[in-house]
Amino acid sequence: MRKSLFWVALVVLSLGANASWAEPYLAAWKGVNCNACHVNQTGGYLRNDFGKNYGNGLQTFDWQGISEAAQKIQHATPSWIAIGMDIHEGYNTTQNYNTFVAPNNSSFTNFTQPLSRQDFSIQVKANEVVSGVFTYRLDENIAKEAYGLISNLPEGGYIKFGNFMLPYGLTLSDDNSLIRSPLGFSFDSPQVGALEVGIYPDPFFINMALTNGDTGPVTTEAGSAVMNEKIFTAKGGVSFPQFTLGGSLCAANLDEPGGTETNVASSGQTLLYNAFGWGRMGPVVLLAEYDQGYFEPTQYLPGFVANGIQEDKLMAYHVSAEVDLGNDVYLRLVDEKFEDSLQENAFDKIRQVASIRFYPMRNLKTQIDLQREQPTAVTNQPSYSLLADAFVFY
């Protein structure tokens, strides 16, 4: 009886889970763009039928009984409704190496934290063109996406309006990536009300979004979300089976006068731009992104405004390679850096990660990360982390 309940629970989990964290690595392995796998044309959260079928093919053991049971339940779901849920549980332990405890001494400080992310997504179709999408983060008790979508227009065109993550750069699944969190484009960032349009005339693609929302995707030099208006983001490029190349732009508050920021509530101008790409060479996938731009100080920093320093210039990059080791085991190596000219950002650091990802069965991914972070500030205290997590997806 207990074994039967275990298998029933496992089937339910595999049906209810959604690969909510976009993986351009998967797009590179398959030779497609993000819109091939996701309902959201720029990636992330709920996947379409192609994305589910491709993701479900990542398996080491094909347990026929589970597969047949899952298909029966799936076929009972009306085609005009698509649902998904992500269940992500992990554990992270970090050691900080401190050389400033005493002149001739050093020490390690250790802390651990659980990692947990769950979300539920649903798409309701009026027809093959018009639909509505809603995503709710169960761990945060907030709605992350709520938008209307007009898709299947000529040349792969679409129109999207509502709350969603704005298009910019590589849509990595790693929320602590230095080209995601410090730039404000992680899945944990506040989503904003916007209008987005896009088109995919093969092999080109372009996505553009405009919002007057008052909580933007970009961050201050202190790494916290600020008030932003009139945000414009865009990304575009070319996508071929072997590689994708593109670039992005983000502009916020450009109609605001510069040099007037004197308190936390005010908002400075922001301009970010990047080049990104990914490609596949045999058993190896390569990803890269390079960002530049500036934030104007959005809170009073003693001496900066008085001395006429109005821009916090930044530079960030991400380079990674993933190797297919066979049997659905992948080795990923990452090197990243974020640096701003005022040295006020908590994300100023260099980050290296070695990650092993393993798909032991259908709809289940396990992962172990070894991470080193080296702050670029004068304190210069490196930290070392071990992360282990697993999540069910569908």
C-alpha cells in the first residue's frame, strides 16, 4: 500500500511541475530560441508543448508505468488549458574567509541556508491566438506574471500586455548570477506592467517592451530596487541551429533631469546595453554576455553629488561552458564579474562556479554547485559555497 501511494505521489508531482527557470543551455543544445519552448516568448516559467516534450526527454531511466499513467492524466486535461508547477528544494552552505580579524591571524565564518522556490502557472486559451497567463510564486505569496498574449501572428509575431519580466540579455535560471541579480533581471525581481511586442522572421528576432510602471527591473548602486518610470527594454539578434547572437538595451527615467537625486525616494537615469550569444560545438555549449552602462545615484551618497559625480558606471560579464558527459549528466563551468565605478554595489565581485547537473529520472533534475566569490572591494574577503538542490519540472 505504501509503495502504491509513493508511485501515485510521484506521478502527481511529475504532472504538476513546470521548468520555470529558463535555460538557454537547453535552447543551445536543441538549436532553438527561447520562444520555441516557453509560452512567454522571451523565456521563463510556463513551457509550451514543445518545451515540455523536449524537457521530458531528459531522462536516464524510462519507467514505462509512470510514463503511461502520466500520459493518461495529461490527455484528460482540456487542450485550451495548460498548467504547470515548479517544486525546487535545495540547501546552501557558505564559508567566508576573513583575513582582517587580527594582524597575524585569519578565520572562517560559516553559515547555511535552505533554498526553496515553488510556483504555479496556468494558461487559458480563448483560441489559438488569444490567451491569458498567470504565474503565482507559492514561496513568496505573490503573483509574478499576469498578462494577456496575442500570438501566432505572421512571421512569429506576438503582442503581450500585463505584468512580466522585461526582455534583456541571457535569461539564465541562476538568480544569483552577476548578470541577473545586480542588473535587476532575475526571476526574483519585481515584475512590471508593460506592453511588449516581438517578431521572429527566421533567422532574426526582436522583442521590445515599454512600461510606465513605478517599480523597475533595475537596481541602485546599493543593490536594492528603486522607483522607475518610462522603462524601455529591447533585445534582438539572429538565431541559427548552431549559434545565436544578439544584443539588448534598457533605458529608464531618461526624461528625468540629472543631478537632482538627494533622497532614497528619487530615481536617477539608467542606461544598460549588452551583447550576448550562445552556441554548440559537439558535446560543448558556450554562453556569453557582456554588459555596460550606468546608474545615476538614486540615494544621497555624501560627497558624490556635491563633487559632481552623477553616474555610477558599471561593467558585467558572464562566460560559461556546459559539457555533455553522457547519461544525462552535464558539467558546467561559469566565470562572472560585476563592477561599478563608485564601488557601492554589494554585488561587486568575481564569481566562479563548477556545477554538475544530473537527470536521474523523468521530470527530475539534481544539481551540485561549488562556488567561489571574490569581492572586488578593498575588504577582499573570498567566500566558498556548496549548493545542492533538486527540483521536479514539467
